[in-house]
Amino acid sequence: MKYIFVTGGVVSSLGKGLAAASIGALLEHRGLKVLMQKFDPYLNVDPGTMSPYQHGEVYVLDDGAETDLDLGHYERFTSGVLSRMNNLTSGQVFDSVIKKERRGEYLGKTVQFIPHVTDEIKGRIHTVSENNPDVDVLITEIGGTVGDMEGLLFIEAIRQFSLEVGRENVCFIHVTLLPYIKAAGEVKTKPTQQSAAKLRELGIQPDIIICRTEADLDEDNRRKIAMFCNVEKKNVVAFRDVDHSIYECPLDLRRDKIDRLVVDKIGLGHTPPPALEDWERFVQRVIHPKNKVTIAVAGKYIELQDAYKSIYESLIHAGAAHDTKVQIVRVEAEAIEERGAAEVIGEVDGILVPGGFGDRGIEGKVLAAKYARENNIPYFGICLGMQIATIEYARNVCGLEGANSTEFDKNSPHAVICLQEEQKGVEDMGATMRLGSCESIIFAGTKASDLYNSADRIHERHRHRYEVNSDYQQQLQDAGLVISSVSAKEGLVEIVELPNHPFYVACQFHPEFQSKPNKPHPLFSGFVKGALDKALAEA
């Protein structure tokens, strides 16, 4: 197996994850089998208990692992199916080391950062390698910024690892910033030089330097960076701001032949150039669509781009499939509470209510669902968005005054949404929800069945504690709400829909975690199609 390590310098949020994912995509299109992973230096065991304001969305894998959002980029850009083994945090590392010490596995030795902690990190790389013998290239992104104290052990671990497996089998890629100083009218290379120097101080000489830049990288600066960072000039690669979509990133990096540089370094230069025709066609559909729809996303973390990252990307995938640009209008749920749905949301072609936790903005989301139902606006509810649709229907169609979820009102007279039975008595917050891929049954003759192409069973990823209360299922159905899917094991409600509505579908799971550029999720595809039908009918 060959190994690529991607580090970052100068500042955070440079796009290391996108760079790593883009390299993975290019190598896959050369015919190589690629697997990706992320090492995060924070002390949380996983991001599951972190606020979206701190971390952005939590990306859930098939096996229920709550992981960094970069793993979403990995799964969207490549075909690899990831597991909890593909995301390692300092919290996991130290937890494992302490448990081993308590069990006496270190044979009475003094437990130290080196070798015990670094061995634990290297052990994860070896485990992933051994469990995936058919993989040609394992790409590992190291979170954080080189020079930060919290990341030093990861840097030391990959330094040691490269010596153990042979430098000919390893490629170190360092992503840095080339800031443009407007007053001087110049791009400055000094931060990149200093970041590469810091990496060398820690024992790693980068093989390739990727320079994040607003402008292009001229030959003088490329030569300067090569000289002072001790790399060949051709190995200084520009990573430019893209104009329309993150899916342009692999094409941009391909301009400097980064995939060729990588395969030459790790001895895979015999592979053919990447076949990017399908990827290019998808990008062209994103950049030059024939149609346009406006979708309102009503959430509580709406000002934070990364909080609903996978949802936004899934809308792009579905839009491209229908040759349609999806214009997203971010709507703050609390603003709907204050001013009403008609004023805040206005004229749109579709309304999406995403997942979330806590009672802030809940009544605004209920009003958004009501506005969509009463005005025949296509509605798509995800996780909490499905529970919101159920609460709204119970209140305003079934006549159950005060209907709510026990998450928001423990004394509700009609708890149409309640805590899952297995969640009762659970005290720990981390990794205790219903998580990961679960099998569900779809009932024939429903909109869901049509969207899933008449499949009778599906597997979707979940992340929730609350569910539709079975005591109210019949009453909701008698009033016209269709339950079109239930979980195969417990019979929990998975999808609800309205039959006499242009598109009104809500699901308890998170379909956004399985959407890909050239394979949009069927629920997102159906939602965008419903919005497009509305837009064309009113044109």
C-alpha cells in the first residue's frame, strides 16, 4: 500500500479536506483504489457532542460513527465507504492508551508520549491498511495547523511511520496560504516558507506544496517557494479559488498535474491519466444549468455555512441531475416566529427543514411546515424536519391542541413525538443516539416507493433520540397523513407524506449522507423535481 499525508499550515480553513478529497478523486479516476481518513487533534472522542458553531455538521457513517465533516467530502468525491476506523481523534488515542495502562498491557513500563501515544496513532494506520488489503493508496489528512501544540504527536507519528514503511511509499503534501496584500498589490510567499520550515523542524520534508491562492501562481513565486521550501518547482501547485462549485477543485488541481506528481513520488506512475469526462459533465451541469429553483432552508444554525453542509451539497447534486440551479435562501427559524412565514419565506419553489436539537426556533419551523402544506409548496423534512411536519399536522389537521415533542415540552397533552424506548435512562450524551445505517420497509403505492424506484427495503443513516409516538400513528393516518416507511426491526416511522400535495415528504433519517455528485439521493432528486415543476408551472 502507498500512503499520502496531507498537512496544513499558516491558517485553518484552507481547504485541506477538499484538497485531500480532490486528490483522492483524481487517483480514483486513474483506476486506483483509494481510501481516506482524518486525524483530528482535539480531545473530544468524536464531534458528536460539539455545537455546530464549534465544528459544523456532524457527518454520520454507515456504522454509526459521528465524524468530522471532511469525511463527507471524502465519501462524496470518492467511492470509498468509510467506517469509524477512518476518523481518529486525540481523545480516542489517549482513551485507548490509558485503558491499556490500566489493564497492565505496558508490562510495568513508564507510559510516555513517545513511544506509546505515537505507537497508538501509527497502529490505527496499520489497522486500516490491514483491514483493506485491496486498497492501493491510503490518504490521511492531519487536522489543525502545523506548529500547533495539539498536533505535534500526530506529526511525529507520521514521521516515524514514513521511515518504517519506506519513504518511497509515502508522499507528504503540505497545504499553505499565499496571501494577497491588496495595498502592496503583491502575493506574499513568506508564510508558506515559514510553514514549510516549521514542518522540516518537526522532521518532515514536504514532497508537494499546495498553495491556496485567490490569484494564479506566477513562475517567479513558484520558483521562490521551490527554492526556500526545498522542493522541485513542478511540485509547487496552485489551489485557486473556484468560481462556482467545490466540484471544480479536482479539475483545478489537475491543471498542475498533481495526480501525476503524486503517482510518480509513490511509484505508481504507470497508471493512465484520469478519465474525468463524467466529472466534467457534472461540473458543467452545475455551472451552466437550463433551469432555476429557489429553495428556502429553515434552520437554527442558518448563518453557519458548514452546519448543513451535506444538505447544501445534496441539493446541488439533485439540481445537476435536473439541469437546474438550486438557489438556496437561508431562513432563520426564529425570524419566522417573530414575523411569520409568509413575510420571511415569501415566494419560493420549495421549503426544507433540516435536523437539529433543542427548542430554539422550533415554532418557526412548525410555521414553515404549515406554510408549505397550506400553500402547496414542495416540502422536504429531514430528521427533526419530519418530527416538525408531524407536530404541525397533529395540531392543525388532527386538532390536537398543544401537540408537541417531549424534547421541547415534557408536559405536552399530546406527545406525538417522544423519546425512543431504548433512550430512556441513558445519561451519557456521546454516541448514545440511534446512529448509523438501519433497514427500513417502504410500502407500495406511496410517493416514497416511487422515489426509490419501487424498492421495498432501503438502508439509510440515522442520528436521533426521538420518534413518532406509536399511540398517535393511527389518528394521524386517519386524518390523511401517510406513513410510507417504517424501520424493519422496531416498526418506527421513517417516512411520512401527503398524497394530495405537489411534494410533501419527510424522513426520520439523514439522506444527505448518501448523496453523490453523479448519483443524487432519490429523496433530494424528487424534492428538486417537485420544486422545478412548481417553478415551470408559474413561469
